[in-house]
Amino acid sequence: MSAGSDEPVERAAGGVLYRRGADGLEICVVHRPRYDDWSLPKGKLSDGELPLAAAVREVEEETGAAGIPQLRLPDVDYPLPDGRPKNVAFWLMLAGSDGPVQDTGEVDELAWLPLEEAAARVTYADERRVLAHVAALPPVTAVIALVRHARAGERKKWAGRDALRPIDPVGKKQADRLAALLTPLRPRRLVAAPPLRCGQTLEPLAAALGDQPIVRDSAFAEPSEADRLPARLAAARSRLAELRSYERVVVCSQGKVMPPLLASLHDGATDRFKTPKGDGWLLTWSGDRLLGASRL
């Protein structure tokens, strides 16, 4: 299907779910009796569902394992039998807690296989290419979700100190959505810039994680003077390097810090990393190497 087609795209999401075996990575593949095929776990997005949330849900329903998202992988695009285009967004996921297959009507068998055997087992060439991409990756050592604080009204309409400006009703909904999206990450550390709205953005996530504490860190706050931004960015990069030791972290920062910080990490244009309030990025490292920055 050509990129210029007017046909609506059917969107789906899934995961390359892995665990560490004695001889390397083992990949989970599933058998679907409806199609009599072997594939990576995946499924259609529900109305209004974000691709990452759908990927986590579908992986758990089809494998019984709670996947911990680590890295956005190449999408798969193909035409459906009726000619409509379909897009499947894939994430690399580390297997967390295990359980029975929930969607037994969709999946009747699963197998954990070494990566090469998994690639040989799956039916579709597009999915073999996704697995080839995974095979070429170095091991993931840290994942940090960097998010911008939720909406907090208009600065000019707030009479008090700006650091005390709270999130508004829309911001509360954004914070709840971030909590639902990031709880599967199982973060071991929550960090927020000092302004009240940054901490409030992470409060629903902290509650979902069993009242995990939120650490305040000025390295991720907007500086009071524009000429101090380079020094602040250097401090933020240094702090991110330290936080990688926790393996999985969520950081809430501000709009003037995030684009240049991400651009400096990813060697890209600042405009690419403009981030709306209540949105963010999943940053994936292997040691000191940034493997990817994908929008949440």
C-alpha cells in the first residue's frame, strides 16, 4: 500500500518479549489457531488507546507475561486482504511476572525459543526482520522515561510564585494517563524538577507503585536566566548518567529543558524533541550508548 493512500490505517501493537536463558535470549512466540500461524504477540488498538499501552496489554493477554517495555522497534506495515493498510508498532520487552495466557481464543500455544529458532518459527518475513533487528542490538542496561509536566493553566493568570503553580483538571487527567502508561515500566526511581506541577505529574504513578517517593532534583528544572541553560543541560546529562544505575527511572522535567537536552543526547535537531505537556520520551541505553529515544 502506498504511503499516499487515503485508506484509513488499521493500527496494532505488540512486543518482542524476551527472557534471559542459560544460552542467551529466549523469545516468546505464539500460535494462533484462527490463522494457523506462529507470530510475535500483537493485536489491534482499542479506541483511544496509545500504541505502547496496547502493546503491553496485548503481550500480557497473549502470553500471560507482564512485559517491561524497553525500546521501540521498527514498525511493520502491510496490506490487509481487503487492501487497507495496517501498521504494527513493536517494542522490545523484558518478561516480568509470568502467568497463564488470558486470550485463549486467540492463542492456543506459546513457545520460548532461542532468538534464531524464534526467527525460524515465525510465519511472516516482516517479523523475522524485527527479530533480526533485535539480534543486532547490544544488551539494554537502562531505560529512563523523560516526561514534561502536565498542564498547569496559564503562567500569566497565576498570581503566586510560579514554582507553586499546580496542575489543572486537564493536567490531572494527563498525569493519570502517564501513570497508566508508565506503571508497566516498573520504575525503581521517580525524579521531578522542584516546581510543584512536576511532582504532581508523578503523584498518580507514585501511588500506583505503592507510594514510591518522588525525589526532587533541580538538574531538570528550567534555569531562571536563559544564559544558564548550557550549564543546566550539562548538569541534567550528568544526572541522567547517574540515574542509569537504577535501570528503570521516570524523570519529570520542563519544556525549555527537554528539547535541547534530548537533542544533545541524540545528536539531533531541537525542534524534533518539542514535547507537549503530559507527554514524554522513552530513552534506552546500553552502557553509555543511547540506543533510542521514542515518544511515549
